[in-house]
Amino acid sequence: MYKVLIIDDEEKLRSLLSRVIALEGYEVQEAPNGKMGLKKLELSDVDVVLCDVKLPDCSGIELVKEIKTKYPFSEIIVMTAYGNIPDGVQAMKNGAFDYITKGDDNNKIIPLLARAAEKAVLQKRILSLEKQVNKKYSFDGIIGKSKVILQAIDLAKKVAPTDTTVLLLGETGTGKEVFAQAIHYESNRKNKSFVAINCSAFGKDILESELFGYRAGAFTGAIKDKKGLFEEANTGSIFLDELGEMSLELQAKLLRVLETGEFIKVGDTKPTKVNVRVIAATNRDLLKDAESGHFRSDLYYRLSVFQITLPPLRERPTDLELLAKHFLSIYSEKANKKITGISSDYIEQLKSHTWPGNIRELKNVIERSVILHIAGELSIDSLPLEILQHTVASEGKTLSAFDLSSVERLHIQKVLNYTNGNKTEAARLLNIALTTLYRKLEEYKIS
């Protein structure tokens, strides 16, 4: 329901307008002067203000400016009894949506009010979406409170406002692209393009075309000009993931871009100039590669002006539970399941794992668990065998991927999940007697 505030010192007119507008489905508030109007705006999120030009305590024209300064997403329609066009024009210059003449424009009020309300709500929705995007891609979106991750975030926050090239180091799955996005969205380029490419996903020739583009006729099949990603990212940022996989020839071209801000497209003779911030990432030891001749040392030193090393998940045990709960909220909502939390046994099993795939692996494990689980807390029965092979303290024994009882226990749990807890149906699918199933449930402590 749209909210409207009427500011007018004529009580009868104010009451009449209020009744007419309320009949159209709006929530209406009233104020006899500018001071009371501002007070109402403080207390309520108003979509449209209907404001008289002549108020007992201030000028309605000046009040428009004050309201738009404090509440930029509220629209204002100015009312005048004098048909004074200069007043209306000045009001619109001060930020009013439109103006009407009392008595002469009665039929215009409701349609005009509807357009103003729609604009106000649209602007608020856009603001809300922008806040969601900023939160998603900002440093606030990085989950973790461990010392090592906070140190990495602190370094990234310091370099973000600059145009300095950043090199992100760390194992696969540690969140390098998340950091790259946060650096971009916390910079003065945040309203410009952020372009990401995985350099290991393309061969040399294709990667060159993707990064720098080409001219029509440069090679067979090049029937028209193509913009490269550096051009697409102009005035913004480009994220070069797995940079260590780039060929030496392309490394030379990248070095030229970093040093001069220009490159030559495939099949072109003239350089193309760009203003792009480069954020690169790799899981390789580029210094060692440079010493062995597999990576250009001049490019390494140009890229490594500001390095940030992202810690592997095994060095962040205190963050495991936070990350697990974060992914649980995402995947349980996605699967439309009422999963209330994570059991302590489950968390302990997560902490016992070495996480070679880091955060990406944890995300996959939580998604798998949500698919297998029905409701209530996540239990260790929904964990993969490679994680369950460690000691389960609550049972006082070791579960192994090669242990028959471990496999049987997990299979029974899967079948029960499939039947939504119907033990009779589960016994039928398992092709065992119901009494046998109950015995095994007791043996394996499956509820």
C-alpha cells in the first residue's frame, strides 16, 4: 500500500483530499504545516508528499528542497491556489515531481499521484537491489572471523580504493574471485564493469582473441570485428584467474597493457587504449616459475606490487561452522527444506577433514547433505564417506570408506531419506524384514 502525506494548512481541503485519496487505496497522513510534515516524514516511510505552496511556517517551495535532501526517494507534488507557474517551475527545479493548481486540476490529482508513487517505489526497489549487490560482493560478504582471513581482508580493504594491480595467491577453492569482486566493488570503479576470465580454460590463440579481440578478416571465420574482454572492462576491472597457465607470448602482451594501457588486436595495425585495473590470481608459485623460465620475471614483478595470500580452509578451523551454516541457509532454502541446524557431531567431522578442495569442497558437501536430509539438524549420516572415514567420537569407532558397516549404515539412511522416514517402505526397498531393519537402526543408532 502506497503512503501519502498531505501538508496543507486548510483543514477542510486537507480532510477532503485525504478521504478521496484513501478511497483509492492509499494510506494517508496529514500535517497542517511544514514542521509537522517533517516530523511525520521522520516517523514514516512516505512515498508521495502533497504539499501546499503557502504554509504558515515556511515556503512550500523551500520545503521541497529540504524534503528531497533528507528523503530523496519520496516524490513531491506541489499544490498552489494561485496558478502561479513560476512557483511550480521553481518547485520542480528544487526536486518536485510535478505541480497542480487547486480547484482547476482536481481530476489530475489521482493519476498524477499514481505515477509519482510508482516512481518512488521503483527507486526504493532499485536502492534495495543495489544494497543487496553491494553486500553480496563487498567484504561484508566474506564469511570468517579467523585471524588469517581477517588479515587477508584487511590487506584487500587497504588496496581496494587504489588503482594498483593486485595478485591473489592461494590454493584452488580458497575464494580468490570473491576477493577480486570485493576489491572491485569497494573501489571507485564499482559502477563500471567487472569482467572475469579463467586463463586455463582456453588455448593460446583463443585466449588472445578473448582478451584482446580481433579485426574482421584476421583469420578464417573472423567475419566481423570482436571486442576483447579488456575493451569490455574499460574504466572497470578485469580478473585474470589461473594466470600462471598463460603462454609466454600472451604474457608479453599483458605486460604491455599493464605498462602502457594499450594493445594491438589480432589482425589490427593500430593500438587500442584502455583504462583497466588488473586483478590476477594463481595457485602456482610464480616466482619459482619465473626462475625456471616458465613465467616472465618482468611480468611477475609488475603483477606482484601488491600480493595477498588467501589461507586454505584447513588453516581456518574456527570458520568452518560459520561457513557451513551460511551454505546450509542457501541450500535449504533452495531445496525448500526445513533444516533447523547442524549437529555437533557433524561439525566435528567437518573439522577432522583436511579439505583439499577448500571452500568449494565444503559448499559441495553441504549441498549434498541438504539433498539427502529430510528435516531437523544435519547429521553425520548425510556426509560423504571420505569425510566419515575419520573417528566418530560419539560412537567410539572408526568409519572407513572400505568398512562394510559404514557403507550399510549410510545406505539405510539414504533409503529412509528417500521414503521420508517410512520404515515399512524402507524395509521393502532394502529387501529385508521390518524386524531386521529395526535391529540395524538400533545397532547403527539411526533415529
